[in-house]
Amino acid sequence: MGVEGRGERLWFLDWLRVIAVFGVFVFHTLRPFDDGDWHVKNAQTSEGISVAIAFLGLWGLAFFFMISGSAAWLALRWRSALEFLRERSLRLLVPFFVAYVLLSPLQYFIEEHHKGRSTASFFGDVRTFFSDLAGDAPLWLRDTYHLWFLVYLIQFAVLGLPVFLLLRGRTDWIARRCQRRGSILLLAVPLVPIHLLLLAAPGPEHGWGEFVFFFDFFVVGYLVMSDARLLAAVRRDAVPGLILGVGAFVLGVVTGIIDFLDGWWPNPGYSWPYVWYSPLITLAVWGWLVAVLGFGLRAPALQRPLPPRLARAAMPYFIIHQPVILALAYFIVTWHTNLWLKYAALLPTAFAISALLAWFLSSTPVVSQLFGVKRPTPTG
């Protein structure tokens, strides 16, 4: 179903959400073959794939959160604060717990056996998994795997609500200063010192620094949608945004950001290279977000309704895709052939199986709601 306002449907947001889900899928199919650590790894890795991972990782998830913030604005146009929180709970909290209970133990079993840390049976590893679920904040649970995205979104909905209510009717000052060409890109400026201060804060993977980083873009997604002048500015500045995104990313690659991230990302901390790369990351991410959202607003193909089956399958597809990738990669990485043949087998097979499972989950009564599918309304 389309993202709705008051009597209007902004179909481009639905299309961008589906494109973002597919982007996350491609990102995860590449992870067995890049230079970084992951749940299942191939013996041979690729520097080119590592660059692609750095590129997608810089802005892809931030774009996902920005789209979610935009959808929050549309939901709050015709829901009360309590209705908004109830709807977020049904669409996020319920599928998170269902998926965590059903799918995280499977991913734990695959990873532990692939890395040689366990020789237990599946049910033995399941018992081990559930023996201690406590995790570090802000995820609160351990081994959430790709479901950390939903944990963030649940908390963003709660923390963002008072911010959203505060912003209502108070965007005129910002909107008036974004009327000149390229000026929407200046919204990244106040984010630079925040990210510089917090992104390198010590802590676990998906810690508070990353939490704030993505929360900022979640709020910006709401902000942009809340004023027609800001949305028009994004549409107008798609090309300058692309130039900023490409330029900042290329500058980062030329000055060694790939090697920096390989060593820094697992153990973040402050350093002089970080002082250089952190602003580049923020600028590159914001540039790409403006570009993709702006071109999404412009593209005629994205202004038409999303096929209902595709819309309904988006959340189940996101939930199911990584366990499918891990299960297939567990066997594929053991093949005695080159990396690219392995990837050529993994990508289409994982896509087909994930699509089939997502269609089944989204089409089955009751089960579909457990996996985050919106209940059909009388108007369709």
C-alpha cells in the first residue's frame, strides 16, 4: 500500500523503501567476500568488493532510516501520538520478537559452526543461544544480527516523537534558508560536529555513536517531509547532492578511508585520521541522501502505485533475507572455485528463495501481521 498523507499517496517513498531493501540484500550478499569480518567468510576476498561495501555502508542504511523518518511524518499527519506508537509497535516490535526467536538462533548456529566455535547439534546451539540473551545498550539483546535495524527503529519512534511534535509548525526558519540552489546541503553542517564527537565513542558494535548517527538522519527525514519548501529544495538539489556525495566519497577513497575503516570500525576511537574522515562520511552520506531522494521525487516511474504484493512483501523480505544468505553461503564458500562464480551462485539463488518466502509470509493470514505486514483496510 502507498504511504499516505491526507488523501494523498506519495508512491515514490514506497518505491525507494523497496529499492533500499534490495540494496541491503545486495550488501549482505557481498559480505562473505569483502575484507572485513562477518558471520560467514570466503577464504578468498576482494578489494573491489570492500570498496563497494564501504560505499554502500556509508549511506545505504542512513537512507533507510531517512525514509523511515519520512514515513513517520506521514503517519503522524493522521494519527495521534498514542496511535502512532501503537502502530509502530505492531509493525516493528512484534515482527522483531518473532524474527529474533525464530531466526537469530539459526544464524547463531550457522556462524558458530562456520567459525569452528561449536560442534553441537542445532538444538544444542539453540539452548546455548537462549541461555543468556543480555546484550549491551542500545541493542539490549545480544546476537540480533540484521534485526538491529528494527531495534533502532523502535527506539527512534519513541525518542523521535517528542522531537517531531516540537518541530510541528516550527520549520519556517530552516525552510527560508534553503531556498537557494545547493543550500539544502548545508543541513549537514550541524551534524558534522555531533558525529565527530560521538561516532568514535568506545563501545560495542552498533553502539551509541552509531545510534545517534542514524537517529539524526531519521529526524532529518521527518524534517524534510514536514515542509513543502524543504522537499522542493531536495528535488531541486539532486545534482549538487550527487556531486557532494561522489566527491566526498572519492576524496575519502583517495586518502585511504578503506584501510582506515578496516582497522577503525571494529575498534572505534579518536585519532587525527578520524578527524579527517568523520566529516567526509557525514558529507558523503548527506549528499547521497539528497541525490537519491531528489531523483526519486523526479523519476516519473516512481510516481505510480507500487504493486500491492511487492509493498506487502518488503518487510518480510528484509526479515528473511539474511538467514537465507547465511545458509547458502555456509555451503557455497566451501566450493573449490573462484570468488566470482561463488557470488554468481549466491546472489540469484538467495534472491529467489528470499522472494518466495517473503511472498508466502506476506500472503498468509495472521502470519503476515507477525512479520510486519500492514492489515488491509476496507479501501485496499
